[in-house]
Amino acid sequence: MARVVALLILVTGFAATVVAAQPRTADYPEFARALDSGSVDSVVFDESDGTVSDTWIGAWSTGLFQWRRGPIVADPVSKSQAMQSLRNRGVEISENSDQVPNNWAFRSSAWFGMALTLAWLGTFVAMLASRPRWGNRWAWFWMFTVGQVGVLLYLLIEPASLWKKSAVSPCVDAATVSGGESTPDTRVHGWRGLLYAVFLALGTAFFVGAVGWLRTNLSG
């Protein structure tokens, strides 16, 4: 049950991150109305080397799956002033240029972020404390960190497939004895796990780009 709950939380968090990476375009009056109504809970400023501007651009959220992007100041101010003004109104502020950051499980909106972070950390600790069947701990370490969504795969297939709880993995532990002899450890090991993690990260980036393209074209 805990496994299913953690998976649902993490899938929701990742889906929210994908939506945040492809926000809808909005103008400043729309942002101002949402801010005045108290609906804006977080703002992510675009990275910039500028000091003072009247066109600071950022993404802003009014809910877990409600992200927009556009101007977030009306008058020329420094970025630090703009950020402080929003903090004074209870808005969570960050600055980021990544579409899907590696630490997506630690960057969701405040009310949901704690549950998401605990689910990720709890799964990571469970992986380290167990003896996974599909890959060893190093393989899963890379899948969790470099692969970005390895935590979702872990919950789906370790220690057995979620849809086949009684199934036994074909990967045999080296300590398993059959007929008095040890069988080889056929699990995925560290370097191969790192390679899989790189491909998984690339696939994730492609998926996010495809979602953005579909949203843009379907809404247009």
C-alpha cells in the first residue's frame, strides 16, 4: 500500500513538473490580478544578468497544474527588489533556466512539496537498504539521480513488478545456490545502469518537449 501511495505522489509531482516546464503565455495584467487575489503561490524568475528592468519574465503558479509565463513587474526595478516584493506577499520565489531539473522531486509548490520530497527520499532509502533484483544499488543510484524518473521505475518493478506481486525476477543473485553451485549475478550493474540512466534522461527530455509541442498545437 505504501508503495502505491508513494508512486501516486511521485507520478503527480512529475506530471506537475512537466506542466510547469511548458507554461501558458500570459500578460502582466493577468499576473497582477492573480497576485492581488492571493492566487499566486510561486514564481520562477528567468535567469538573467540584468540589474534593473521593467520586463522581468518568469513563470508563475496558481496551483499544482496551473502555470503561466510572462512579465511579472510593471515598473523598472532590480531583480532583488522584485523578488523581495513578492516574498513580502507570501509568494515562493526561485530562479531557474532548466526545463526539467534533476531535483524535480524537491521543487514542487509548498503544500505538496513536503509529501513529494518524503516519498522520493523514502523510496531512495528503501532502495539502499534492500537488495534490488533488476539492478544493483549503483545501477539504481544512477537511475534515481541522472535518470530523473528512475524512482518511478523502481516503484513499478522492484522488488517485483507492481502488477505481478508474486512474480520472481529473472535476475538471479550471485549468492543464490542451485544444485549446490552459485549462479552468476545477472543484475544490471553500475556502469550499465549509468548508461541506461543517460538514455532515460534523454527520453524524459524528449517526452517533455513532445508534451509542450502538443499543448502548443492543440491550444492553437
